[in-house]
Amino acid sequence: MTTQPARWDLDVDLVCVGSGLGGLTAAIVGLDQGCSVAVLEKGGRMGGVCAYSGGEVFVPDNHKMRQASLPEDPSNGRDYLDFLAGGYAVPELRDILLEQGKIAAQYLEDHAG
């Protein structure tokens, strides 16, 4: 167990809580926008859930698939997420995830390698 510092003072523009996919993506975008950024992680390992899943992210019909001439019917991704959600999916949020995931994947390749 680590020891808490007696005093901790840090002034940044953006604090990302957790080093998972969302936290690190927010940190990258923040840095790209000129912000000073801190990523806070309570776990002993960086990466959140992605660190334990081998770094895989589900982004159907993404730019890499299209570049490889492997376009996917968008309904396949929707149906798969609905299956995983077991009836608890919120269709509007699922659709945002499917659309924004493609944008995020392209951005991360272009800006983070």
C-alpha cells in the first residue's frame, strides 16, 4: 500500500480520473488542445479495463476495416451490443457509442499513433 503525501498541490486544466480508455483518450485530446493534464489512477496498473482485456476495443465498421475492404453492415454492431446488454441497452446511447467510436478510433490513430 502506498503512503499518502502530507500535502499535494497540483494545478492543471484537465483532470482525468482513471487511466482507462476514456481517461487516456481525454488526456490525449486535452494535450492536443493545449491543456495541462493530470491522469489519476488508483490501481496498480495503468489502462483500466482495456489493460485486462488485451487492449481490445469494439468499434464496428471502423476506418481500418474500410481501408482493408472489409466494410461491415452497421446493424451487425448494433445487434451485437444489444445482445451483450441483455435487454438493458438504451438505443440512443448505443447509437452514439457506435458513431462516436468510429470518430475516436480515427482521431487516436491520427494523433496518438
